[in-house]
Amino acid sequence: HKYVTVRHLDGEVLIEEPLISLEQRFGDQFVRIHRNALVARQHIIGLDKDRQGVLRVKLEGIDEGLEVSRRHASDVRKMVRGAN
């Protein structure tokens, strides 16, 4: 997909750049948690499972966690463990 919605504390903005391109350029600052989502590493504070057993990443200042796909769960867990 050619367009990406970037969400930040002050709102969101639509940019014309594929997610894979952003991941390649900023992979040291972001981690892929789902086929359609990158998250800033510095804002991750942990992982939780919801009532349905879905793994979710917890972020500073955001009440609702973001879903981590099964495909990316192992890498995200390793990254979170390494950060602690």
C-alpha cells in the first residue's frame, strides 16, 4: 500500500510512502508488530494478553494496547525483553 497513516500524540497525518519503505529507513527506531503497523520502540512499555488471548503491545500514554500478530510476536517479545 502506498499510503500510511502516522499516528502521534497530537493526532494523525496521511503520508504517501509504503510501510516497508519506512521500516527499512527507520527500522532501528520502530518495530513491526503487525503486517499493517510499526510502533516506536521507545514508547513500548510492555506486553499483555487480552481476554481473548490476543497479544497486545502497551504504549506510554495510550490506554488501549495494539494487537501484535502471531507472525511478529516472537520478535516483539525478544525486543521487549532486551529493552528491560
